[in-house]
Amino acid sequence: MNPNTVFSASLVTSLVLWFPSMQACLRGDLDLAPAGLRYLAALAVSRLAMGFLGRLVAAYRATQLHDPAEADTASPVSSPAAPSATASHSTPEAVTPQRRRADRSTGDDTDPDTLAA
């Protein structure tokens, strides 16, 4: 959320919370200093509440704008639901390691994909 919107909402909320104290101050039932302290307390509470609410809305919006299909293709390691290549085999011996071309010696004519581990 926009910080100016959060601040405006917290000011309005603090005035709503302080309204009974303001009426008591205008009637003369409450002095000015305690009424001011009550407004500051209402402002602090409303700023904390609206700040939390603003961050919650921003976090929710960020998760809604994030494409879940893009996350699955971007990092398959972080996706626990996606099956790994080794999980489909029943035994560890069935998985053959892939050889690199740099592992081959220069005079060797064998294919690195057919070498046994």
C-alpha cells in the first residue's frame, strides 16, 4: 500500500478512537493535557495497526502477482511437490551418472555415455 494512504488512514482512525475523549474535553469533564495524551496513545495504536495492515496487504499482493508456474520452472530444487529424477527409479544402482567431455582422455575412442560407473 501507498505509505501516504496508510498514514491518512491512521490519522482518521486515531481521531475516531479519540472522539469520546474530545467530547469530554469540550464538555469540560477532561483537562487538555490528559486529552492530548489520549490522542497520542490513539495515534500510536492506529499507526501500529495500520502499518501492520499495510504490510499484510502488500505481502498478500506480492504473492498474488507472483506466477506460481514461473516459480516451478525457475527453481525446481525449492519445489518439494515436483518429483526429482532420482525419485522415479526404485534403486540407486539404476541411476547412471552423466559423464563430462573433459573426463575423457584424448586418445580414448569410447563413448562417455556408455561407460560403466
